[in-house]
Amino acid sequence: MVFEYIISQIAVVVFGVTAVLAISHKGTDLFGVLFLGFITALGGGTIRDLILDVPVFWTNDLLYVYTALGGSFAAFLFFRVFSKSSSYLLMLYLDGLGVALFSVQALHKTWALNIGVPLVPIFMGVITSIGGSIIRDVVAGRVNLLMRRELYANPILLGCIADACLLSWGFSVHCAGIVGILVCFIIRAAAIHWNLTIPSFLMLKSDTGGKTLSIKTSDIVPPKDFK
């Protein structure tokens, strides 16, 4: 539990940093950076707890708030460091690990409440992981990740399905959680490493020209020197 808690705090910091990288080209001031970092890091879990009608998790543990704001502030101060290619790539992998962990934690929390098992826990796992990023993109006027060919939400969904299946078949929470995290992270890491995207035939196409409606882009705007 202590290890998971530490990883979750690191993930919150990473989400705060990636939020700043994502909206850096917008010329946002410090308040905007902190606000967008906060909603990116904690927005998904907030939505989950509001839907489940339980106390919002960060109201009982303000360290989540401090780490989210701290990560955003650090990225604001040291933007040139975080925007370097090596730092950017590391943030992508840490982000992948973070969403994998958050999705599994959300699924298990909903499962323990015995709400709509197994579909609702899977839905809560996905929305917890991507909800904050979607809110950020809407507020910042960016194309949200659901409208892109990037393999981001799909690995989360597959990891949650694997976790839910194992729980349904009687496996322990720890065993199912580890498998769910691995499935999500391995697919996401492979997508980052090999620049994998959703095949065109699985994308919604327009009536004219046959072009996909989505934009192939990273969830985080890459630095100019990134290859």
C-alpha cells in the first residue's frame, strides 16, 4: 500500500508537469498553469468520486493537491529542462505508468462498493485516468485525446478489462491489479516506443474524401528537437 501510494503521488506530479507541457504553446500565466495542472492530475478521480457519491479523495489527503500544484509549478519554473527530448520521453513513460495505476485503483474502489460490477468499475477506471486530460484539453482549446489516433485510452480500457475479468474469475485483488497495470503499461509503452497508433480502418471517416476525423498527435506537445 505504501509503495502504491508513493507511485500515485509521483504520477500526480507527472500529470501536473505534462499539463504544463501540453498547454505551453498557449502562453498561459502561472495561475493558468496551476489550475490546468490541478484539473489534469486530480480531475478524473474527482469525477469518479462525485459519480460514486463518496468523499472526493483529495479532500481527505491534501498531499495530492500539494503534489499536483508542486509539479505544475516546477514545470513552470524549469520548463526548458522538462521540455528537452530526454525529459519529455521520460514523462511519457511515467505518465503511462501513472494512468495504469490510477485506472486499477479506481476499478478496485468501485468494485469494492459493488456498484454495477463489472461494467461500472471498468468505466470508472477509464474515466479516472483520462477525465482530467479531457477537461484540460477542453479548457485549453485543444483537440482532446478521444479524437486522436494515439493509443492512450485504449490501453487503459484493455488493462481494466483484464483486471475485471480476473476479479470475476476469483483471482485476488493484488493479482488482478498487477495484471491490469502490466497490460495497460506495456501497450502504452509499446505505443510510445514504436509510435503506434489506432489503424485507420478503426477510425470514423468523413463522408467526403475518406479522411479520418482524428488528428495524429501526442497528448503532450513535443519539443522542437524531439525525434
